[in-house]
Amino acid sequence: MRSFVTKKISSNRTFGGTLSSARTKLDISLAQAESETKIPAKYLQALENDDFSKLPSEAYNIGFVRCYATYLHLDPGSLVSLYRDARSQTWHGMNESSVAFSPRRVGDWHFLITPKLLTVIGTIIVFGGIAGYIILELQQFTSPPRLEISSVPAEFTTDRDQVVLAGNVSEGATMTINGEPIFVSQEGGFSQEVQLSPGVNEIEVQARSRADRVSRQVVQVLFSGDLASSSSSVKKK
């Protein structure tokens, strides 16, 4: 029967080195230790190699350390303390290494949303919006002004000697009818009476932007006094 005499632990050895050295001195193989302690050999090997990543949960590990220390005639309390120190140093090293940047292949990169990335995206959106607004304003500034005549069609016949031209133009545009300037409201609306002569009247309407771009429309009106006479004759009958 084996005599269990507790041995002092050398302060110069690591946790795993202490276990490995004690087992070697007792001439015990890992297979024999597994058989007698009922601890799987892979866990005993992990303890001796300080390879804590291969161990199960911490509740099991403390039990393994106590059992294995007793089996190797070592002080269980001292070994548990040594294990916890070694384990904490390993965790500390893992935490430090986790913040270090290491080269990655292109396929290994993952999309990560960070405050810096959000700031960059926000800046791009803001400047993109400003650029889009400037481009739109330049297009509007350099394009011919909008000109819409809503009161009459482009060609028509009338029995009256006057016609009203009304509609809308782009904001800030100036207007002329047959070369004569007319009033345009701040909203771009206009309304102007035009005197007609007998026969075909060609009325030229122009809108000019601040960039000196021009829009032009021509309204052709046939003014016939005979239409008025015919209408009066029909009413008398």
C-alpha cells in the first residue's frame, strides 16, 4: 500500500511542472494515475501542461487538483492556490491578447459597428446631402426657368378684343409679353391682359432666369369680329 506523505512544493516550479515532477519521481504513468484517481488522462495531462483550455468547468477542476495532489503526496491546499494563481495569470494574458490586433486574411474580416464607424457614416451622409443640394441648386440655376400658361391654349379663336394670359414661372424669374415686362408675384404667378388686333395675333411670352436662361412660348389667337356679329344675329332671331 502506498504511503501518502505530503511533500513541500518548490516555489521555483510552475503549477503543472510541480505535478509532472512529482509523478515522475514516483514513477507513475498517466495511465496508472488515471486508473487510480479515476480522472481522465487528458485532464491530468492538461493540468501538468498548464493547458487550462482543455479542462472542464471550474467546479470539476478544483476537485481534480485536490485529488491529484493527494495522490502525488502533495499538499492539496497549496496546489489549489497554485492552480488558481496560474489560472488567473492565463486569463489575464488572454484578456490582454484579445485587444491586440493581428493580421487577418481578407476572408476573415467581420463587419463591426463602432462609434467611429457611425461617425464616418454620419459624416458621409451629411456631406452627401450638402453636395446633392448644391448640385440640385446648380441645375436649377443653370436650367431654363419653368413657364406655364394656364388660362388659354396655345392656339384658339375669340370674338373678344382682349385676352388674359395667366400662369406660373420659376421663382425669381422675370417675364415679358411681346417684349413688354409684366408683374410677377413672389410665388411666381402672373396675369396680364393683352389687346388683340383683328386677324391672327401672335403673342410671345418669355421668362428669364437670374442665370440669363430663357424659356419661350408663343400663343396664337385669331380675333374675328364676325364671330361677335354672328352671335348677335343668332340671339336676335
